[in-house]
Amino acid sequence: MEKIGEDALVVFSGGQDSTTCLFWALARFRKVMAVTFDYGQRHKAEIDCARRIAADLGVEHQVLDMALLNQLAPNSLTRMDIPVDEAIPDGKSTPNSYVEGRNMLFLTFAAIVAKTHGIRHIVTGVCETDFSGYPDCRDVFVKSLNVTLNLAMDYQFVLHTPLMWLDKAQTWGLADSLGRLDYVRRRTLTCYNGIPGDGCGHCPACTLRRQGLNNYLASRKSC
Amino acid sequence: MEKIGEDALVVFSGGQDSTTCLFWALARFRKVMAVTFDYGQRHKAEIDCARRIAADLGVEHQVLDMALLNQLAPNSLTRMDIPVDEAIPDGKSTPNSYVEGRNMLFLTFAAIVAKTHGIRHIVTGVCETDFSGYPDCRDVFVKSLNVTLNLAMDYQFVLHTPLMWLDKAQTWGLADSLGRLDYVRRRTLTCYNGIPGDGCGHCPACTLRRQGLNNYLASRKSC
């Protein structure tokens, strides 16, 4: 992969997608830093996982307290008394874990952090492919946000979305092509029940992750 | 003024500009609510002033805790140990009270609050005219943000900026045309030293406010 002689900031949760983005950025940019948003997740394990991975990879890591999101839109990700929607998102309705405009806020905070560090490249794992139903994960939104951020801060940000058009199997393939499939498989946390690696095995996040991995491994074998 | 049969949310600080916007919105929309951002201002008096005006006008009012901004960009507005820049902004450099991207964050939070209440009209007192030097107060930024917000939340927000092309004297004129010049003069807080109405009289905010008022009153007399 062609190296870019500039720095990048990765929006990083410690999950499969953003960890793959972190490896993608490490292969591509001169220096990489990561930012994680702590918004009262059901599982503090996610933040701990992100911290462990960043420390392990020697990546400068900033965790921002976003507890104020709870003021806006109580939902199942931020309040213990509302159950997580067990259904796999179908691409039509937005799942009940949705905090309206959350991704836009995160990317805007990331941009502020980035500019403070003199960084204009921002990498995010958002993706249109897996039917999340979140309007602020769409490519057209990210492009519009890029322009708005540049105007807001008089700066030349470049938003990178290496997973935008990949499905879960292809995301595993990207990790594999970076030589990091085993790391991503063993060290990242996607499971709604807070269990790293292969997770609890039965929540919607584990199901999607396992299906993607199985599909990727099957396609690799058949090549 | 033509009434619009819909509701509006006003970004409201209790200062001259946003209070004038509040009266503008009350004259124009069916129902109006206000949102204030508490980001550890030097003067809690500002928040108290906003609460008093909203209560006095019978406007539903939400105060959002934005203390997390302090994590990003310590500066003279949010930390007591850095003196306020005494110079009047000259339109070239940004004053040291600047929190990078702050207005973009506030408007994004305002949009989230608005949609939660089923409101699509958002009114803000940002203005290009008074040489603030903030890129996220420019008209082109607000228009770009409007598109980005609509994409982010799949909603038809309409951002209104009644003060965009007015100078301070014309803003007093707008309050006067709404029959509210005396209210805005007596009840709002602009002064850096936390004194409502005509203020301390010698800080840069008081100087600008007084010059604008004097210019407006002189022009009214000469008509």
C-alpha cells in the first residue's frame, strides 16, 4: 500500500471494524493516533478493549467523555433499563440502539481533536453495506460532512472510509490482507454481552461477525 | 411578519443577539422553544439570564451541559486562569476565546433536540457582519451544515439566521421593529463581566453593544 507522508486520526471503538481501520491507517500513514468516545456504553469492557489495543500497538489514544449524549436520546446502548433490540437490523427501520446524529457528533469531535494535533486525515469505519439503517453512516453524508467540517474550521480535512463498500466478509479479508486477521479475531470486541474475540456467540453482533468470518474463510479456501 | 404554522427551536444564550432572535421567532412561528449550552462559561450569570428570559416569555427552555468542550480546547471562555483577550476582534485573527468548531457542535446538538421535539426550524443568531472571525459563523458554513444535518438525520431542517447580514445597530433596529428594544436593552446580558443590561461599560462586548445602540438611536432620530 502506498504510504502517505502525513498523520491520521482513527475513530476507534476497539471493535472489529475500527481495529481493521486502525491497521489500514498504520499501513498507510506516517503516524496514527486514535480517539474513542465513551458515552456510557452498556459495556465499559469496550473502552478497556480499545485502550488495550492502542497500548499494544503503541498508538497515542484519547478517550473523550461523551456522557452528555444521555441528555439527548436515552436508548438501549446508554441506559441499562432498556433492553437491547435482539433483532438483526433489516436495513429498513433503525434499530433501537440508535442515538440520532451520533456519528455526526463523533466525527465532528474527532475533527476538532485532529486539528488540535495538526492532523487532517480522519479514518472512520462507517459502512453502507451492512444494513445498519443509520443515515449518518452513508457515503453521501460523509462527503457532505467533509465539506461542512472544512468550512467550519477553515481546514482541509480528508475523511477516509475504507470499509464503506465492504461487507463483513470483505472486512475480514481486508484485515487478512494487512496480515492482521488473527489479531482482529482474538483481540477485538463486538459482542453485545462484552465478551472479546468470538464473543458470546448468540447475540446479533456475534451472529453477524461469525457469518462474515465464515463466509470469508470459505471464500479464501475456495480460491 | 408572515406567521409560519410550524414550531421553531432557538439557540439561545440570553444575550442581545439570541434574545432578538427569540422575539423574531415568537413573531413568526406557531410555538417556540429555546436551547442553551452550558459549557462552563466564565459567568454562570449568562445561564441564569437565559433562564429568566425564557421563563418570563413562557418559552420552553432546555439547558444542555456541554462541559465536555473543556476536554478539547481550553481557552479563556472556559478556564478562569486564562485572561479574556481585551482587544476588540479585528476580523483577521480569531480571538482567543475561540473553541474550534464550537458553533457547529452547538447547531448539531440543537438539531438533535429539535428533531426529538418534531421541530424542523432552527433559529440562530450567527452573523458575518461583526468581524468575529469565526469560520463557523459564515453563511456558507451554515448552508453546508443545513445539508449535512438533513443527510445525517434524514430530516428537512431549515436553519434560519435572521442576523446574518445585520450590524449591531441594525440588530437593535430589528428588536425595535419587533417592539422589544427596551426589553432587549434591559434584560439581556452581553457584558464579559457578567452585568446585565448596559453592563460594565468598558469591556469589548459592552463597547460594541453601546456603539451599536448609539448608532441605531442616532439613525432613528434622524429619520
